[in-house]
Amino acid sequence: MSGFDYGSGRVAAGFGGAAVAGHPSSTLAGANALAAGGSAIDACLAMAACDWATMPDMCGPGGDLFALWRTKDGKVAAVNGGGPAPARYAHPSSEADRAGYCLVPGAPAAFAHLARTASRLGLDAALAPAEAVARRGSAVGARLDKQLQALPDGPLRRALAAANGGRLPRTGERLSMPGLGESLAAWRHSGSADSELRAATADWRGGGASLGEEEALAFRVEDEAALSLSFGAWTVHGQPPLSQSVGTLAALGIAGADSVREDDPVHRTHMLVEAYKRAYAGLGGLRDGNDPHGYAKGLLAPAAMRAARESIDHRAGEGPAMSRNYGETTQCAAVDADGTVCTLIHSLYRPFGGRVLARNGWLSNDRGAAFGSGDNAPVPGQRPRHTLVGILMSHPEEGSFAFGTPGAQAQTQTNLQIAVSLMRDPASAAAALAAPRWSFIGGAQIAVEARMPARELDALAGRGHRIALRPPSDWLMGSVGLVGARGSRRIAVADHRREALALAV
């Protein structure tokens, strides 16, 4: 395995492929899949399954899973593994009823579909590393330590402690998920997740979920067409609805090519912030059951984006109120020797989801908490909008990139900033991830990392932006995992804001 990391393991380059994930053990599984001749999708599947064992607060087979990829011949496809509200779903009246927010888990169907239709190595190879990690354990990072210690006393906390010598592990100690390891072994050997999903569903219902066994087993996914935006010689693709990736693409189109080329960082940031406010305002009508693909197409119509751009003033405008959820999500990405790039993102929604741990190690999700009011109101059989976003970019001379990030509503904005930086300098992907970030948080207010130069902060404030300073490297701004294929070279870059790692082969 070869690569360079500038001393931190954040950047890697090679010729046989590259991978990045939010936990080192997951990244290693992805790199090993590439080294074994697997594709970018094989690597992402191996990393995602390992994530279930290494980051159980963020994701699991009881949650959702979304993938977006571009093959070496330019074919782009997506899988949306987000399930609907159960037929008997009744939106909880109390936030404390985490179990009641459980929706149909889409991760098992999405994972199986990708392994069956788009991988080289198959299901067994995708699950085997995760089984081993779940059984032997993985090192707890500072972020997971904090989430474990924050768990209230109850069945989940006691079950995790019992599986780990009677207490919750701390930073640097071993977290084992033996029940999950046994479940993944059963899935591998049978070739189907149905028995495990059936068992998990029964336990979740016992804990307060309204999910029926048959509706969980009936959920299926197919490849979907990704969103697309032509931007000069670049083509940018986003995860299809109900992902809010249309917000990233629309903001880019509203800002326009002149803003991307603009050398004045203050004016460029101003235009991007104001473009995003207009794009975000348009997301309010994006909902299931109302032709979300057609709605997204309308937001990306050139005339609509041009009209929005022409409405931008020299001074900051008042944007819509923003509800900011700081749930947990993790993302991985891979590029293979052929040049296929893939980004995968998955989640339980809030930390440890619905906090109901089935005996087979599957945690229930609480994705129903993403429902809101108006067009996003809870309806049985429909899905809520979600912030899980994957982005692809390709250029006939500059190559292909795939990336994504956790970060709730900051996801669409962080991805926007990465896309603009790559367009400005495709050879400097690491610098794009390292640059200080901003995030619109409602009205005229933007959160800004304190590393942004004081001159730029003052100039933005002079234009009417209300600055909320955040730490210099703020975890709320996400943790981008990026891969790229440029000529014969394959790169992966891991964000320094969390505990991600990049490796190349």
C-alpha cells in the first residue's frame, strides 16, 4: 500500500485506487477491497459495513444508505436507501420517544442491491471485514467517547456496557459489537438480510416502534437517475430527491460562473451565501408524493437560477429561518484503478438513532424526526426530506471527483464550497478541504470558522452579514471525504475536522 499524508494520514495518492472513511478501520477495509481487485463500489460497501461496527452512534443496518457513482465510461447512477414511514406511523408527541420515530430501514435493501448489481467482489466480501471488526472490536475515538458517555441510563447503555466488560469504553479503548458480528455472519452465509431484519423488527416493535415486519421486508431500491447541472466544461451531479443536494446544485447555478471565477474572496463568499439562501428557500416545497424529481428540475431550470442571481444585492439579505439538527451521519468514498468514483453516505439520524438495540446488534433509526410541518409533514407511507448529500464532478481534462460530508444542514453548503474550490483549482483538493468554511444559519447570520482572515470577516460584516464565529476547525462544518481520478493518479483526501483517514493502493 502506498500513499503520502503530509504527516497526518489526511491525503493519499496511488495508481490502484484510493479510499477515505470516518474511522481508520473502515478505511483499511476499503483499501483492502481495492487491493483485492474490487471496484470503488466494493470499497464503499466494505467501509460502510465496517462503519456499522466502528461508529454505531452514526449508522447501522437499521438506518438508511445512499450511494452515487460515476463509472470510467461516464455512466452516473444513484441508489436511495431511505425508507418511508410505516403504515401505522403516528408522529411522537414527545422528543423523548426516540423509538417512535423509527421508519422503514433502507440500508439492507440498498446494500444488497449494490452488492448484487454493481460490485465485483460480492456480498460476502463486503460484509466479512465488518464481521471481524464487530467481533474483535475497534478503537473508540474522542467523538464516539463523548456520545457513549452522553447515553442516558437505560437498556441501550446497559447492553453496550455488558458487551464490553461491564462498562462503556473510553477514548483509545476497545468497542466490541458481538451481536452485530454474529448477525453479519448470518447475513453472509445465507446471502440475505431477511432473517436478521425480521428479528430486529420484532425487537424494535417491543421497544416502541410501529414498524411492521412485512413492510420492512418488502422495501426495495433500484438505480435512479442523479440530478445534473452543466457548469461550463464541468458537469456536477447530485443525489436525487429527497436528498437536498438540489440545494447545492441550485446555489452553484444561482451564484454563476463569474462568482466562481471571482478572485476577491469576500465578493465570492457573499455571492455564494446569498445564492444558497435563495436555493434553501426553494427546498421548502420538496416533498415525497408530489413529483420531487420534477420539483428539483424546476429549481435547476436556467431561467429560475438566472432570475434568482439577478435578485442578489451588494448587501446581505434576510434568508429563511433554518432548523439546524445536529444528528449524526458518516460518509465514505472510493476511486478504483479504472477511474470509477463513488461516494456513500448513511445514517441512523440522531446519535444511536431510536436507541433500541435488537438482540442481533441492529439499532433502530429515528429518521421520522426529520419530518416537520407543511410540505414536510409526517404521512404514513412517505419519506421526509433529508440532508444526506452526495456530489460528483467531472471535467474532460481535469478528471472526476466524488465527495460528501456529515453536518446536517451544513452538508449542502460545505459541498458547495468544495465544488467551487475544485473548479478554481482542481489540482489542490487537499487545500479545498482545509480552507476555512462558512454556513448560513438563518436571517442574515452566517457561522464562520475563526481561521477566516480578519479582513474578510470585517468586509463581510460591512456588507450586512451577521458573523457568528465558530472554532477554527469546527466539527459542525462537516468532515468531507473526497476521492478523485486525474489521469492515471488516484487520490483520497480526509477532512481534519474529525477522525477520518485516507489510504491509497
